[in-house]
Amino acid sequence: MATHPKLGPNLKALRQKYGWKLSDVSHKTGVAVSTLSKVENDQMSLSYDKLLQISEGLGLNMAELFAQPEADGDRLARRSVNLQGDGLRQKTQNYDYLYLSTDITKKRMVPVLTRATARTLEEFGPLIKHSGEEFIFVLEGAIEVHTEHYAPVRLEKGESIYIDSTMGHAYLAVGEGDALVLGVCSSAQPNFQSALIEMFDPEK
């Protein structure tokens, strides 16, 4: 099956937009670097199965591979206002999430109000890890931050931490009651908010 003539340039534009090298795309999709290079330069067409392999590996739907990429200026006027009670709530074993600004899609920053309820690592379970980085600011109570490569650190109201999210991490409530934090997660991964929500889906 021949590919759409725009696939090559669009794939290259998407790769550059998210800061991926050809080797990064190859690792994500399982498609050889040489093949990806030929596709970007319109020297090779792909079967439907290969297109599906690329779209799933990059977290894109098929239409996005062929859609005209947004220019940098297309997003300058985007705005999202969160009023009291707005947001998408998701409750898991360890956290009660409220995702904010969910009306904006394809954003690289995901703001989340998170209530931490777990109080021990045994109760929490395996440390969480995902793509990108995150900033956590304590609004109420206190938390103890556990990460793979650092000793635990306790943060009180008004204190914060910035971490590499690919490092396993957990936020535990300490002191009296639960803790409320504002987290901002960022990643070059497409549809990052949807990926986070799906990853933490308690029914999965």
C-alpha cells in the first residue's frame, strides 16, 4: 500500500517538533532507522501494518501522521480557565487526581491537583515512572518524596520539588491527614495527558 505523499515531510516535522532523533523514533516503533530515513525523504512507501506500527509506537492516531503539523504560531492564542470544580477527577489506590485545563489538547504540560493518601511504601506499592519531568508544590499537609536514586525527603506546605519522572517516584502523606499538592508534569510525548490518565486507570 503506497503512502500519502505528505507522510515523509509530516513524519519529519513531527519528529523535529517533539525533539526526537531518528534513533528515538526507531526505538519507539521498532522500525529501522534506514527505513524511517527513506520514508522521510519520500524514497519508500509503507504497508498499512507498518503505518500502524509507527502510529502506535509514537502514541499518535493514523490521521495525525498525515495531518499538516501545527505551525509554532498556531498555539499562541490558546487559553484555558479553571473555575472552582472544573477538571477531570481520577481516583487511584494512592492518589486522588484532578486534571486541570483538560479542554486544551496536545499540551506538553499537564497540571494536576493531587491528594496523596498512601502513608507507607508497602501501602503504595511499586514506584511510579513515566516520560518527562514534573514539579510538585505542597499546598496542604506534608509529603515524603521517595525516588530511585535519592534518599527520601520531607516537604511541608509551601515547599516543592522538581524531578525526572522517568525515575521511579512516590509521594506519601505524612503527619496528620492527607496531603494536597499541585503537580505540573511535562513531556514531549504526544497526547501526554491521555497517556497519564490511561496509565493510572484503576480498572486497567
